[in-house]
Amino acid sequence: MSTGQTEFFREVLEGLTTAVIWVNESEEIAFMNVAAGEIFQLSPNRVLGTKWQMLMPDLIDSLSLANEKKITIHEYVVEQSDLFKVRVSCTISPYELGDEKGWLFELYNTERHHRIVEEDERWHQYEAGNLLIRTLAHEVKNPLAGILGATQLLQRRYEPEDKANDFLEIISREVQRLKNLVDRMLGPKQSAHKEAHNIHEIIRYVLQIIEGEKPANVYIKLDYDPSIPEVTVDFEAMVQALLNLIKNAMQAMEQFGGLLTIKTRVEHKFTLGTQTYPLVAMISISDEGEGIPPEVFDSIFYPMVSSKKEGSGLGLPVAQNVLRQHEGLIVAESEPGKTTFNVYLPLKQKER
């Protein structure tokens, strides 16, 4: 390949935001631009001269299929160096450079599209669940208040040592318990008390709370990005949201044990709902439990849905409610042996 042809590659292809790889007749990678390197999390220079199959195994049976026309492979999964997986669409077309024949691979990261669709679905879940909960709360709290008031009036008619008063006390306690349950279903109230907090301090506080409940066979790994700036949040509400997620992760590993990983990162140009933020803080909570059953996975953010025998089905809806109050979102991924809940919080201009 001549120097002039190399310069052509650099000028035309290097600056593209589309990920591009050129493979020569020997089916070796002869060029990779920076955008492609970002998808594979590899320096382009490290893969030059290697067979393309090393980078994308099982993509296509033979490149000869793309000798006459373009071929597009959808939903191909790229496993990055840190074991994260990214979905891409790959178009392969015959491409000659000077006297050299070869193939041009164009890769389009479709992960963002999938995530936006998934977020939209989770948003509708949140809206539907929230409406259901508020309707139930309205219908249930008023009768409960009436029962509690009538019980207290009856208690005044009996002496404290009267046996009838014992039964009235049971009614009073049970009504109060039901009122507390309804309040928990509603989740934390909208609070104007938001202050700047270090997200790692909030996580540390939550871990202190659950230290006594942590099973002996569960180990915690912290993988923090210390550059994350302070985030303006309601401290108590955010503690409750993270507490629910971390407790769920520990309970998922209670029987067989495993590693609970809490990771923080900053995402750039990240879309939450209909708005794109320059910077978003991400808190990733992963466990090595048996995973969420597929039949309930799509409904986990609905109230009263739980994969645990004794679960109330309120922890995840409450946590999602907290994040929505902070313009954030929780997104879940699950397979046997690994379940991850990603918490996204926008970093606004004044916070940056």
C-alpha cells in the first residue's frame, strides 16, 4: 500500500464518526479508524495485520458472500475488553483501494437505540404503576382513616384493663400497619430538600446500614470513578432507593453467595427520556445470583410484582419513583449468574 493511499485512508476515513474497518485480500485488518477502536476498546494499531475473525468471530461464514453486493448483519454482539457487550449492525461491502481489493466493514452502534426503547418502556411502566398506586392509595386510605377514628372512639368507652380494649388495640395497630404499607407503596414524597452530595458518600452510608444484614458468603467490590462531581439529590430519598437495590442484590445471593459489585462512572451525551444530558452519573449494582425470571422481568417496576416468595414487590417501584423525581432512571439487565441495575442521574450545568 503506497504512502499516498495511506494518506487517503487517514483523510477520508479517520475523521468519520462511523466505525470503519478495511480488510485486505488476505482477510487481514489493514485499517481501523478511531470510532471503530472505541467500539472494540482497542487501539487500532494493535489489530493491524491480524485476521478480522479475531475481532468479530462468527460474524459471517465467508467474506466471498460480500464480493458482489453489500451484506448487513444486524444485532451482532461485540464483547469489549472489560466484558461489557455492545450491539452493533455491521455492513460489509467490496472495496478497492488502488490496485488492492478488499472489504469495507461499517459498524453502527445500536446499543443507544435499544436503550432508548427500553427506557421508554420503563417510563411507561413507571407511569402506569404510579397511577395504579395513587388510585389504590386514595381508595384505601380514606376507609382506613374512618376505621381508625371509630376504633379510637370505642377505646374511650372501655377501661384500659377491659378485655374488649385488647381487641380494639389489635384493630388500631393493624389499621396503622396498613396505612404504613400504603405510604410505602406511594414511596418517598416529593421533597424540595435537595443538596449537593458526593454519591460515594451516599453509597458508603447505605453499606453501613446493611452491614449487619450482609450474608457471610457475599463479598462486596467497589469500583469507583473518583472524578464524579457532587450531585444535587434528596439524601434520604436516594439512600432509600440505593438501599432497596443493594438489599435485593444481597438477597439474590443469600443461598449460594457471590460478589456484589458497585461501580460508578460518568456517561457523556446520554439520553434520559426525551432529554440528552452532556454528563450523567451512573451507579451500577451487579450481583451473581440466579437472575430475574424472564416471565416477570418486563414487569419488575410495576408495584406488587416480585420474583421472591416473601417479597412485597414495592422496593423497585419505590426506587424508580425516587429516580424519576431526580430526572433519572433505573435500567435492569439480567441473566442467570448476573443481574445489573444501572442507576442514571443527570449532572446539570451548575453541578459540573
